[in-house]
Amino acid sequence: MIEFPRDFTFGTATASHQIEGDNMYNDWWYWETTGRLRVKSGKACNHWELYREDIELMSRLGYDGYRFSIEWSRIFPQENLFDERALNRYVEIVELLRKHGITPVVTLHHFTSPKWFIDKGGWLREENISYFRRYVEAVVDSVKGVNYWVVFNEPNVYILQGYIMGAWPPGYRSLKIADKAAVNIVKAYKEAYGVLKGRGKVGVAQNLVSFKPASDGRRDLNACEKAREAYNHGFLKGVLQGEYVSLRGIRRVEESDMDFIGVNYYSGFVVKHVFNPLKMFMDVRPLDTGLWTTMGYCIYPRGIYEVMREVYDRYKRDIVITENGVAVKDDELRILSIVRHLQYVYKALSEGIPIHGYYYWSFMDNYEWDKGFEQRFGLIEVDYSTFERKPRRSAYIYSEIARTKRISDELLEKYGEKQS
């Protein structure tokens, strides 16, 4: 049996655009409705109308934490238009969570930005940071009782997909432009930290990958280290050490602070040196563990321990696992993934790493960005034609873990991983 501390939080996570529906004032909606994306979010999970029922379901299942995001474009649908009713809806969500004994973790930017903000140059113009600060001030002045504020979700993924790959809004494909946007996001974080400090713990949710070199050769080792530094640590070093690291080098910025580091962990990748400048001399491929998800990468539970060890040893900050989950067709594989990842979370805890919670991604099936509705991450199955919620077996297994703060010998025997 594995027993977690009584105050360890077992929660779930979601994002506004992926579940609320009808977020028509942001840049993602614009891309959806102008043919840039194959599948439109539409009503998504209709959570904007069904949030009370969803919170009651969380409570019945015994999940004691919930990470969700506030949609900036709902609060400010136009540059000079403030929607107080929308903000009050989020106020009510936090109040309901606290009423049910569920720890609120609020994300302020989860990939989406108001369309008007992007039209004004978005993150490419430093002067636009004032608009983000205004939004943060409006939220924190009204939304009380938040335990953790996540200022940005996965800024490394956002920059990669939206400014380097061009696959997501705003659709740039330039390392130079990407660096400019990233530096301004680091600066925006500093502004937000100043506003939020003392109103709850403040940090960022960083997507962290367990990178492995393809061989022990010098070129592969160097390529792996370069990928790790830019992807895992670029933003964190920008905030905490004043040195934003990208594939193009180091950009000096004014450092800030974090009360915690949110760890979003999904898998491991193998890095190999290649003689191709268009690929920045590296080839990055999924680590093959044989346990494939429908997202095209593998379940690698030990990696969650490896990345927590990596960031804690460097930065000595408290950790919250703000995302970890799998998109699979077989729910038994989801249960296996939860149990095995939690084994390694316990290993990290036992070695003295201060971890304050684990938030499974996702509470329910949702709109998975450019991949549409086919990826099923949820503990709760969603029928998108009726919006019916149906807990999967994994939801009840996770409920047992959340209520008892332990993983039974029976679960470990059936789903656990033999650890060295």
C-alpha cells in the first residue's frame, strides 16, 4: 500500500475554451470559423451552462481540487467592454468549489487570447502587456478565495505551436518572432505576479518532457541538452534567473519569482543529432514504451519523477502537478497510467520534494484544440450530442484514491509498476 499525506490534494483539471462552449471572442474561435481548423469547438461540453452539475459531480466523487481557466475574452470581449456578468459567473464557480471543499486553482491564460488583443499585435508588442495586467486586476479584485494562481499555461507549448510551427493562433513560423513574443510573456508574468502576490500562491504550469539522448555520442548528448534547456527551462529561467533561453540563444529579461512550479507532464521523447539546419540539427521523436496513447506518444510514468527531480534540484520551489493524463480508448490503460504515475509521485515525495497536489487531465472529455473531439482524456465520458456526463471506471478508481489518500495493494498488484 502507498499512503499519501492527508493534506495532499487529488484533483482534476480543465480549460475554458475546451469545455465551456461559445467562446466566440477569442483568437481560437476566429480560426475555427475562418476555416483554419478542421473541427469547431461550438458548444464544447456546454460547461458554461452546466458548471453547477459538474462541480456537484466532482464533489460526489471526492475530488478535492479543481484547476480551471478563466476566459479573458469573456471578461473583455472588446478592448473597452467589460462583462461583469461573465466575471460573476467565475466568482460563483470559485464559491461553489469552496462550498464543496474543493481547492480552486485558477489559470489566467490557457492558450486563448481576445481577438481584439491579437489584432493590436498581441504578445509581439510590449505595450500590450498593460491589457493583460488590466484583466488580471479585474479578476483578482472580484474572484476571492483562490489557493493557486497559474498565470500562464504551458508558455513553451504556446510559443512552439503558435509562433514557431504556425499550427495554432496567431500562426507565425519564425524563431525570431517567437523569441519576441516569449520575452513579452515573461514580462507579462512579472506584471501579473506583482498584482497577485499575497492573494494566493502564484506560478506557471510548464509542460515538461523527459528528454533522452538517442545514444551516448557527444552530438546526441548535446542535442538532447539543447532541447531540454530551451523547452523545459527557457521560460522558467527567464522568470527566475532573468535569462530566457531559446534555440537561438539567451535573452536578458528582468527576473521575477514563483511561489510554485506547476508541472504538466505527459511523456518522454528521444533526441538525436541530425545534419539539418532546418530542424535546428535535432530530431525529436516519442519514447517508445509500448504503451501508446491516441495522441501519438507513449505512457512513461517514471518521467514524471525525472522532470520533478530536474526542476526541484534547479529551482527549489514547491511543486503542484497541474496536469497529467492520457487519451486512450481502453479505460484500463487510463487506470494503469494513474496508478503508475502516482507511484512515482510518491517516490518524489518520499525523497523530500515538496509536492502539494496532483490534478488529473482531464475531469471530462473535451475539445482537444486542433485535434477536435476524438481524443478522450476524461475521467468522465461526455456525449457531445446530449452533453450527458457518464463517469468511467477510472473515475471511481481515482475517487477511491482521492478519498482514502492511498493506493491499495490490490490496485498496485493489478496496475502498478515494479520500481528499481
